[in-house]
Amino acid sequence: MDRQEIVRKALLTRRVEERLLELFTSGELAGTVHTCIGQEFSAAVISDHLRDEDAVFSNHRCHGHYLAATGDVVGLVAEVMGRRAGVCGGRGGSQHLHRENFLSTGVQGGCVPIAAGAALARKTRQDGGVAVCFIGDGTLGEGIVYEVLNLASLWRLPLVLVVEDNSYAQSTPKNTGVAGTIAARASAFGVEAARCDTWNWEELWATSGKAFDHVRSGDGPFLLEVQTYRLSAHSKGDDDRSPEELADRAAIDPLNTMLREGAEDLRRLDEEIRSLVDEAVAEALESSPDAVPADEAAEGSSTPRWTETSASGVRFVDELRTSLGSLLNRRADVHLLGEDVESPYGGAFKVTRGLSFDHPGRVRNTPISEAALVGVATGLALNGFPTFAEIMFGDFVTLAADQIVNHAAKLSFLAGDEAPPVDVVVRTPMGGGRGYGPTHSQTLEKMFFGVPGLRILAFNGFVGPRAVVEELGNGGAGPTLLVENKLLYGRRVGDSLPRGFELLISDERFPSALVRPRRAPDVTLLGYGGLCDDLASACHRLFFDHDLFAQVLCPTEIQPFRLADHAEVVAAAPCLVVVEEGQGFGGFGAEVLAQLAELGLDGVRARRLSPAVSSLPASRAAERQVLPSVDDVVCVAAELVAAGRRA
């Protein structure tokens, strides 16, 4: 045990945070400041057991953990001040710190599954590293903690979960927010646990050492319960504890006790630390106050080139399975996680059948824990293992929304432009048409439209899955939601191409498809996913029933989607009908028509078609009444063309 270094880390954290509160009071920083004053020995002691190959994850109260793990005073101070010299360039602030093997986020429990993913990465590499994740006692109210305890125990992950019990969740006393005991929670999942405190920090060092030894030896995760007390307010000045309680606690605080005793070496150390903090603040103030957001713009806009091709005719699910298998063969670092994905079952729609036999350990079943499996996949990807996470039904993606929106999609933003993208792909089947009822038939990807840092792709029946999977396997796409319409699985790629029409594929990174007549079209039908086959059928009907020529534009990448890239295609017809299977309000069609208005394409009349405002019934007949049909597309398109000719 390096006693001097532990005391130095604790005192450094105290002086940095005291200065941050002063800077907030003087108006030098904005936002919020969650300090750990009083809890410093937790991070200072536990960090003494860290090795270079370990990773540390934290929460909103992360300053002490960051300083103990990295020693980066300037990076922390400048970050909280919103300066470019900050560890995240001023983008993250007090709660969101991201540097190499350290990550903190502001959502309670959000980092726990990512830490589990980092632990799985270290177990896979067999480098002896562990993941350490700090949470507070209030976070024990979050279900994600128990999802991860279950999963980490099953997989014997090298994860140390540190619960810093400071007796309060913001202002709520622990005895009104946490039932039972903390240790019993770990025991329920077969996870070893121990209890210690920051007042007896030498015993804390010994106990935490045993926790690290347990985890490094391959015996699975360990929960370390650390009793402590926060002397400062939850955030800045919001504190309703009594002055008497705070005074009593301050009197027994270990740092205060040491400082009162006034040892000469500690006094000199305190002076050195105060000077170091002054220098860090001065350096931060010299840095630009104009924090520059990371460039999250998508690939540059350009007009794609189109190449005529013929469809493969292969059954969609077979080509998708083969493509995933080829990727797993090509890249030994790729993982695929999900519920029931292992063989012989091979997933609810048999996409992964046989893959676990060929790639044991890399194609892996997870518990029914959507949030945890996406977080673990993100943690794997963050640590150099591109991962596909399968959500059994798209309706369940709501259970993983926090991990997608607040974590996976934010990591590159926090890390900055120079960091490699976090290549995690969330695959999920969406859509109706199979009579599965209101919670297994929805089209919900629009819930994720407008989330910066998240790419959304949708397979269609003309661009085979091979091209998309291969490009995702090349890396660099970043967090991606991959929508697989359920009806596609049993169809053959390109089977719906009408006679007399040509199929063209764009040279975009994720190609679009264009089904085009061999003469000037009267109307463009624009849609994505499984609907593209219906739009192709509508082309056939429009020609034979109405003597109209229609073309179908099917983008694979629906976020970001730039209609300007396809302006030439859209301008080739005087009418545009945008069709979608999800609800129309605030949906894809609304965005396309807004972009159309902004483009100012003169002479292009437009309509959109979407389902009735209703949940999807299980009754096949009733379901057909809700979802847009080929008849609906034909009717709307014919009416729009007729109205244009009358105008």
C-alpha cells in the first residue's frame, strides 16, 4: 500500500473540488458540479489496485474517480469550465468524462452494462485486466444494475462493482429508497460481496485488494460496498440536511482529522497541491472558452451514381445469415449477442442458425435483458470488438433506448473527432403483417430519428443484406440501428421487380435501390424496408390499371437521409408519394416532405401515406385495415397524378 500516494490523491480531489465550487460561485463555470467531498478515500484507495490494462467507469459524481485513475487535473478543471483544454474539449462538463480507459456518464446506472462489456473484452483478450464501475446507493433503484449482476455472474466477468453508500440519493435518505441490504442483492446472483468504509481506509485497501484478487483470478464479479459520507451538497448548493448532522460528520471526516493533526509533511503536501490546482485553473482559463462540438456530420452530400443490376434471388434470411457468417469468419474480433441466438434455435427468425457452432463464445445467448445486452455490446465495441446486438422484436428496443440514445450515440461526441467510432450495431425485426398484435408488430425506428451520433439503416427487398453487412463489417459506421422488416425474411431478394422495369443500385456507402420504368415516370414512390416490395407491386398496378409509369426509390440509410442527394431522381417525375409503415405524425414522410419544401423543387406535387392512427390488432383482417396496402398506394398515386394534370 502506497499510503502517501493514497493521501495525496484524496487531498488533491478535495482541493480541486473546493476550487470548482469557488469557480461556480464566481461565475467561471456553468452547468452543474457534483462533488464527492467527504468520499475521497473511496477512489484514492481503490485506484491503488489498478493496472494499466484496467478500465474505470463512473457516474455523475466522477471527479474523484477520474483524478485517482488519471491524475489529469488540467483536463478535469478545464472540462468542468467548458474549455477546449478539457478532457472532452468542454463538451461533457462535470458529469461526462471520456478518456482512454475512463468513462463517466450522467444517467444513473448507465455505465454499468458498458463496464460489463469492457470486462468481457478483457476476458476475451485474456490480458488480466478488470473493469471497475462506481455507482451510488441510490442507483440500486435502477433495474439495469440487476440485469448486469445476473449477466456478469453467469459469464464470470472480471468486474468490480463499487457501491459508494453515502446514505443519500440526492436528498432522499437511504432508508426510504433502498429496501433490504446491499450485500443481499449481490448474494441473490451468486456474486461475492464485502463491506468496508472510508473512515477505516487502510482496511478498505485490504478488502478492495481481496476483491481485485478474486476478480483477476477468474472467479467472477465482486460487489464492494463502501460506507462513506458526502459532506458537500448533491450539486452546488442544494442541501437540506441539518447543520448539526453535517458538523458531526465533518468532525470525523478522515481528511479533516488528518489535517487537524497538522503533520508537517501533510502541510507541505497541501501547499503543493494548492499550487498545482492554481496552475491548473490558470491553464484552463488560458484555453479557449469556445468549446467546439465534435463533428458528427454524416458523410458528405453528393449525387450518387446508379448502376443497373440484377437481384440475387436468394432467400433474404439465408443471405443475411451467410453474410453474418462470412463477417465472423473474416474478422475474429466481431461478436454477436442476443436472446436465443445460439444454435440449434438460432434466433426467433433463424437468422443466426448454425453460427454459434462455428463461432462459440462470439455468438452468445444473453438473458432477457435488452438494456444490458445493448450496453454490453457497446462496451465491447468501445474496447475494440465490433458487436452486433440482436433485439428479438423491434417493439422491445424501447427497453434499450437509454443505452442507445444516452450512451452509444454519445461516446464519439465525448471522445472527439480523433477517436475511432464505436461500432455497435443493434439489429431488430420491425413491422406488422404477421398478426403478432400490438406489442410485437410496431415500426418504432422513428423514435430514434434526430438522435445525433446514431445511424439508422433499413434492409429492403432489392439491396441484398450482403452489401450492408459487409460495409458494417469494414468498420467506422459507428452506433447503428439496423431495421429488418419481418416480412423480408421469407422473401427472395429482388423477387418483386415488375416486368419491364430496371433495377439500379447506387454507389452510396449504404446503397439505395431504384426501380425505374424505361420511360419518363409520372410519379415517384419513396419508401424503405419491407414496404419497397409493395411499392414495386404498386408500379405494376399503376401501369396496367391506370396507364401510369411509376418509379420506386428505396433508401437503405434513413438517418441521416438527404433528399438533396436524390433530387435528380425525384425531379424526374412531377409527383411524389412517400409511404411508411410507422405512424405518420413526426415520421419519415414528414421529414421527406419538409426537405422537399426546403429544396424548392418546382412542379413536384407530394403526398404521404401512413397507417391509420391505431395500435396494430392481431386479427389479420383488422391489421390489413390499419397498414397501408398496395391498393392504398395505387389510389393515392393515381389521384395525385390526376390532380396535377387538372391543375
